Amino acid sequence: MLESYFIRPETVDRIRSCWLGDAIEEYLALLEKQSYSTRCVIRRVPLIMRFGEFARKRGAAAVIELRGHLDAFVRSRLRVRCPRTSSKAARLQFMRDVRAPIEQFLLVAEANDRPSQLDATQPFHDRAPDFLEYLREERGLRPTTVDAYEFQLSRFEQYISRRHIGLSELSPAVLDDFLAEIRSHVAAQSLGATCSVLRVFLRYLFRQGSVHRDLSGSVDGPRTYSFSGIPRAISAADVERTLAVVERRSIVGRRDYAMLMLLVVYGLRAREVAALTLDDFDWRANKLHVRQRKAGHAGVYPLVPEVGEAVLEYLRHGRPNTTERQVFFHVSAPRASVTHRLVSRQARVYLRRAGVVVPRPGSHTLRHSCAQRLVDADFSLKLIGDFLGHRHAASTRIYTKVAIEALREVALGNGEAIL
């Protein structure tokens, strides 16, 4: 495999003769499988060889010992290759560019050396390795909920790692500082979700003996009120403008346009779009099956021609050749299927590009706009809830606040109609 990327035999021999030679070849197999470019491979292999030599000189003799030398290697590369006059952002980007390939290599190398390291990407894998399994088995949480826990805990792990705080050093002050940082850029409901995850995790740590006292009681979530906000819907003109800014001549544009059409027409959640497979499109019957809804049920919709054309255009002229059944994939390596975070991020990108001003733009903006369209068409809340995949009618009541025309009549009238 090395011969496919390096022309000179002496270069191939030098790579194979280094003490990480076998691990590097395993890593190349992964890169090739995930469609990384030749240029990317040629850049990464010398970097990993330098890291291996750096760690060997510092006493590393096995793959399992490499991770402890990563921070020192990144700092050494920063001193040598990045001028002190560089901006803070440029230095951070350089450190990420050095660290990311090596961490990816270590995941492959450690997985081959010790199978338990396959979970090394999960938060607190070394200090609370069984927490996610506890959520699945003991608490019986759905995979999507476990993913949400993993995302929230990743932020907490990054926070305490930046401040070099161990689990035994956690205190109410540390938790308050973390929540204050999160509070600066999320809404109250999102902060409440973070607090909920944190309380469960802290109780688990106390039960396992990882901390000396139960700190879950010191995590105070924000006070929220039902129906206190207004769904962040946008007008039909704003939706059209958002769709119009998508460059559909590119692969990315064709993929994103198809995803946006699914959000706009059916009001799907980002997670539901990301989970769609080729089997969900019944082209003969013109049906779209949404099998993995948040409430645990499935839905069947008529396949709108404009949506079908957008999806077909991407399948024919954008989707990579793969045996996997998911519909939407990353354009660049690694060629994995998209996540719900990418779907929401791309919706946010196009909303901003179209100049649409809305609080917290994203995929749910288009979902709310779909609901607004149904409200304006005088559909009942029951039908709207069924269309959007709500489990409870209470989830749909918030859209009574976007019945603009009805509210306008009340505001302009003399008030007798409501007596």
C-alpha cells in the first residue's frame, strides 16, 4: 500500500523500518477506505513518523505510551514552525492541524494494540468508561439520547482539561464556572439540558466512588416557563431566498439543497434527515418513509416532486459510490454519512448567507416555518402535530402563538369577541 503513495523505494523502506511502521500501514488502510486524497496521506505520514521518533527519544517503547507525549510534541512543533508573531487564532489552528491527524492515528493504533481503546473517543473514557453503557443498559435511554449525553459531556471534559482539573478536584465553584461559560452562548432550555446531563453524570461518579461527595445537588438549572418563547419561524419569502442562495452546480450544493428541501417541505428534524436511507424513498409509489422519529414512531409522506427531483439530482451527481445505505454523505474525506449537526450547520450557513435575521438560525428554523405554513393554512393542531411527528399534543400548542392573522384580528378589534 505504501508504494501507491510514495514513489521512491528508499522512502517506503524507511517508513516500514521505523518502529511504528506496521501501525502506519494500518492507518493508511483506513485513510484509503475513507477516500482521503494522496496529498493528504503524503502530508500525514511524515508528521506521524516525526511524532514517533519524538516519543521514542522521550522513552516511549509501546503504542499505548504514545498519547502521553502528544501535548509535548504539539508544543515543540508550535515553537519550530509557527512564528511568535502569529495571531492567537493562527497558533490555535496550527495546533489543531498537528494534533488531529496524530489523534486519528492513535485511535487506529491503540484499537489494534488493545481493543478496549475503540471507545477512546467517548468523553471520560479513561475515568468513567462505563457511563454510556450505564445509560443504555440501566437507564434504558435511546441511542439518540445517549448521543446527546455524549455531546454535553464532551464540552465538560474539554472545559476541565483546559484548566487541568481532575474529577477528584471538582467542586461547586468549578461547576458554576463551567455553566457560566455555557450560559454565554446558549438559550435557557439548552442550558437546562446541560445541567440535567451534568447531574446524572455526577451522581454516577459518586456511586462509582470516583468523587468523594455527590455534587449533583449543586447544579442549579435555569428557570424556564412553558410557551415563554415564540417559534423562530421565517416567512415564505425568506425561505425562498434561502433556497435560492444554494449553488446547485456543485456537489455540496446539490446535497445541501436536497437536505434543505426535506426540512422545508416536511418539517423534518435534522436528525431525521441525517438518518434517511435509500430504502426510505419508495420511488414507484411516490412515498417518503421517515422511520427514526424522535417520538419512536414512523411516518409516511407523499413524495413531493420538487423534493424527489432534488434528491435524485444529488444521488446521480453527488453521492459517492459506497455500499452504505445512508443518503447523505460528507463531500470530503472521511466519506462518512452526515450527522444531524452538519444538517443544522448547513441550514444556518444558508440562512445567514441569504441575510435572514432570526434568533439561533438552524434546521429548526425551517421546521418552525413549515409549521407556520400549516397554521396559516388553517390545519388543526392535531394534524400539524401528526405531520411534524409530535408525541404529545402539548408539543404543538406553542404554534398557537404563530397564528398571526387570528392574533391580528384580536388586536385590531374592540375586544368584544373574546368576552
